[in-house]
Amino acid sequence: DPVQHDILRLVVGDEALAGRARPGGIRWCVVGDSQQSIYGFRGATVEAFERLARAAAERGARRPLATNYRARPELIDFLNAFFPTVLTGGEREDEIAYLAQHPSRGERGGTCVELLHAGDSPPAAAQAREIEARALAARIVAACEPDGPESVLVEDRRTGEKRMARPGDVVVLLRRLTQVEPYRRALEGVGVESIVVGGSGFYNRQEVYDVLAALQAALLPGDPIPLVGFLRSPMVGLPDDAIWALLSGWSHRDGPLLPRLEAMTASGAGLDAAESAALADGLEVLAELRLRADREPPADVVGWLVDRTGYAAVLDALPDRVQRRANLDRLLTLAERAPSEGAVLLSDWVALLKRRVERPPRERDASLPEAGDRVRVMTIHQSKGLEFPIVALADIGGKMPEGLGGVAFDPDLGVVSKWWEDAGGDGEATLGYRAAKEAAARRERAEEGRLLYVAATRAREHLILSAGAVDHWWFSRVREFVASEAGAELVRATTHDAWLPRYTAALGQSPPLAGSGIAVLEPVSAAPGEATARELAALLAGSAAPAADWPGARAAAEEAMRRGERGHRALEHIPLAVTAVQVAAWLAGPGALPEPEARGLAAYLERRVLPDLRAAISVAREHPFRLRAPGGGIVIGTIDVLWRDAAGGWWVGDYKFGEADPDSAARHEAQLAIYALAASIVLGLEEIGGRLWYVDQDERRELRWSAADLRTLESELDAAFARLPHAAADAASEVPRAMATVGDL
């Protein structure tokens, strides 16, 4: 930018900068790429560098660096054919021409640039991005499918060997992170974890808002806004129609809202039983917060709030759960530091937190572990200087804000503005304003071309250009190129219709939402007042739990347990869309099963399991849950498979390895019944079906539970809890009725 140019001039001197350095004087070198000048909003200009470079060229001191050491030759062919239509040069200094590149490695063959678009009938603007995100998610899944017809081969930078792409090789680039949610949801839906790099500031995250709303609702009972925010948050979970029923007929003139709600808890006020219970529970939380506020330090109060409401478990069920939990942990750390910032009382820390929310410091989300095998999502500006095996440039057809406001600054004309005769009108553009607007449009267009170039040149192996809407010139320019003879050879174009069925088929491929433990194999460590579904199933069936208390039994079943553990891990991730022929290959390959086990399990799946799951509307696997029994005990476990069939009915399924005897069969049925109870409460079901899949015996048992069966099971759970040595009488106040982690199916 001009300031950097002035710094250089002051350091080396005018004579040296003009190439007239004295012998032994200062020598200088500047390296840059005008095609990557994308920071106009920070004051950067192409002109500053171009003037310096042109002056160097006139005295023979400019050297082009045209060898591309990053991209494969086919990608460079695309860049050289397409970008001369984007970076065309012009009379203005910021309208630069494309500099052709040369590859540093030999030809490999094959098309490595794709265009995903809506076809000749684009959807409405409100739906375009959602549809595009789903198609793109399906394409990413296919790109990472081992030995699949659409898989992408990449070069491993550590070994130099070619290998199949993995999610960690993929980056999704967006012009703005405000567009990120549809893409993150779509990836989550098909079981591909993603990490948003440099997301919204920490103090603008929902987790901060939720905790702040709860604390303000307790400390400021006269303010209805944090109170409603708390009731709508996952800590209470009242739906909007229940909130509406509570607020109907109330106004500020009627006095504070909180006493009204406390009076309405007894009457129900149009709420159903679950909503009334949630409201009463939420008001109890606020009352306890007020009592603790002056007696305990902020960290203890916030920690109690999170534990009491089960808030952390709810975050585990949401998209971007890793980031959400990291943000919550950071907030708890800040609460621990409150006394060192002079906030000894909870009210002091809440006031400090509120100020930071209203005027956030320049901070990112809480730091995360390395991206690992997750798709990265970031802005094009954030990607500058980086490179990735596979780049998916999303939303290239989405409309972006453009133009000047009513008053603006032009670098040549100075301050310009419209003329308002009526303060309520749109204003009339003056001559100076129109000239400035035209100049701004040309500057923006030129920089957008360079931004597109930066995005495309982040790719090493494969580039996907994805469009939902068709409102931006990026898409029209790409579409025109694809229609040309050169473009038809270099770019493969497919419509969303080719990928949306694959998205539907891959739905539910989600990883565990609360860790990688497999509840049916190893009992989960339970806190006082908690028990695993496996422990309780043993008591319901009238037998001891097959845990560490029975070392002899565990030793006898050791091989079956090992096979079951391997099988569960493979079944958690196996794509449902694979064909019958591919099942065994997948299990022996990415599933990491020994070949004989893979063949046997594949045959069983094709006969007993996959036909139902492929036909399902939605499928979720290895889904954890926490459920409070009526007496207060907490049941924890993980459902192997939860799905909804084509008729709308819900099912739970559980895989079993090893031989089944009458005693174990009773335990298995009781365990599946507990899963069914948890799912029915979370989903609001009157009945639910279940399947026990006995892999080694090539059997499948089907069960069903009515509303009466489920109510009976609830009472039996209380009796089972009473027989547990670590059951605690006060557990009733610790967790909401159903801490659902069945996601948003």
C-alpha cells in the first residue's frame, strides 16, 4: 500500500529507489504478485506496487516469476485458459492483465477442475445456498471415498506417494463466513466433520450469550430480555410457541415478567406437561443462582449452572460441537480469572462480560486442536498464502453487497455524497457521486477478479467451483468458459441433480457426538447417581452386569468382545450408499477388519441390516444420550443405530457379536428397551420399534414398545437404580428430564 511504499523510500532513499544507488550503497529487492492484491478494504492498492514494478522494468530490473511449483499441470492449463478472460487489463492502474504460468512437474492426465451448478432452472434465492451446500457435501464425500468412481488422488507431502483423498485434504472457501452455516450443516449431515477457521469472535458466540442470559436473568429479575433468552436457550429449552403463550397479554406496564411466570407455573398457562416442568425447572435454576451469587466466586457459580442444566451435554449434540465445547471451556477459564480482573462478585463479572459482548475485543474463537481429518472452512482472504490438495470454492454465484453509501470518500475526488431534498427519501446522486460510484464499481470488479484468482490458486490437485445462485459475475464468467471449446476440455460440469440423491443416501453418517466410546462393549464410567444402560439392563433382566465384576465371564468372551469392538467401529462409519459388492471391500479396507470377518459381516449386513437403513429417511449412528429416570437417577448410553423408516416410524438397533444364551438375550432386550425409552422421550413418540442384530448367529429379532410399555419401563428403572450401590438420592436436581443428543433428525 502507499504507506509501505513511503517506508521503503525512507529506508533506502529516493536515489536508490529510482535505481541510482551509489557503489556500495543500499540495494533492495521487492517481491510481489499484483494478481493477488485483495486487501483494498485495508487500504492496499495495486497501483503502489505496479508503479514500482514498471519503473524497475524500464531500467531492465524486473524479473517475472512464472513457474508454478504448487499446482499440477492440468490446473495450470485451466488457469492459463480461464483467467485471461477475468484479469483482462485496462486503462486503470488497478486493472491488470493475467501473467501466464508454467508448470514445474510433468503431465498426469485427467480433468481436475469441476463446476457444480443448478442447471438451467436455478432454485429461488432462499433455497439456492442450501441446495448447493448439500450437493457440494455429497461431492466431497465421493472425493474421499476409497477406490470410488469419483474419488480424488492426491500427493502426500510427507511421503511423496499418491493416495486417496481424505476430508483433511479439503478446504471450502467462502467470500464471507456469514455464509458458512448451510455448508457446515450439510457436511455434518453426511458425517464429515468440519472446522471453521477464524470464525466469529469469541464474545459473539452463542455459548457466551446463553451463559450471560442465564446469569443476567437471575441478577436482573426486572429485565425480561435475558429471562426470555434463558428460557429459549438449551439450558431450559422452551419452544417459541410456549414462550408466546407465556408472554401473551403481558406488557411492561404489568410489572416484571418473572413474578408473572412464577405465578403461572402452577396453572400451566397453556403449556403441556413437559413444557410446564421445564419452566418450573428453569425458575428453580434462577432462584438457586440468586442464592449462590453473593456466596460463591463466579467460577463456582458458572460451573454449577453448566452442571445443573446439562448444558455441556447439549452442546455435544450440536453441529460444530468441538468448537462449542472449546468456547464453553474458555468461558469457564475466564470466570476463574475474574477475581484477578477485580470481579470478585458474580455481579461484577457479569457486568464485565456484558461490556465485552457489547464491545468485543479483537479475539477469535477459543483455540482448537489441529484440523486433523476434518474439512476446513475459511474465507478466501484467510486462505491467502496457503495451499490445499482439494479446494472447493463455494457460492460463486451468490450476490454480494456493492456500491457506495449516501456519503463516501473517493481517492481522486475526495468526499462525495448524494443530495437530499427530503430527509426520508433515497437522495439524488450528484455528478461527483455518480463519477465516484462508477470508479468504485470498477475498483471492486477488478479486485473481485483478483480474489477469484487467489481462491483458484490455493489448489494443488483438484478445484471444485460450486454455485447455487446465479447472481454474481463469477458464475456467469465460469459458465461462459465451460461452454467454450477450451473450457469443455478442461472443466467437468455437473448439476446439483446428479449429487443430491447421493447426499440423501449419505445422510446420518455422523460420528459420535460425545466421544468415541462404544457403550455396548465397555461400560461408561458413571458418576454418583448415574448408571449405564448396560448395568441397568442386567438388573432389569435379573442378572449381574457383565462388567469387571465377572472377570471369568469376560475372559471367556474376550475374542467375541474384540471382534465386536472392531465390528462396531467399522459399522459406525460404513457408507450406506455402497453397493453390495463394495460392502466387503469397504469393511476390509477403510473398515480395517480382517478379510474373513469383513466377508462374514458384509453378508450379514446385506441380508439383515442395510436394506432397511438404505430405505430410511434419516439414520444416526453411535448416538449418546443422558436420560433422567422419574426417581432422579441418570441413565447414560450410546445407541448403535437410530433411524426413521419411509413410513415415518422410528427404530433403534443394536449389534451383538458372540453367541446368545437366554440370560444374555434378556439383558440385550432390556438394554434395547432403555435405548427405545430414551429416543421416545427425546422425539416425543408414543411407540417405537427395535432390532437386535445377532451377527454371529445370523439372526435378527424385532421388538416393539407401546406408550404403556415405556411407562412401565420408567418405573422399573427407578427400582433398578435403588439396587445400585452408587445411586444417589439427590440426583433428581442435576439433569433435565431428557438430555438429548439425537441431534436435529
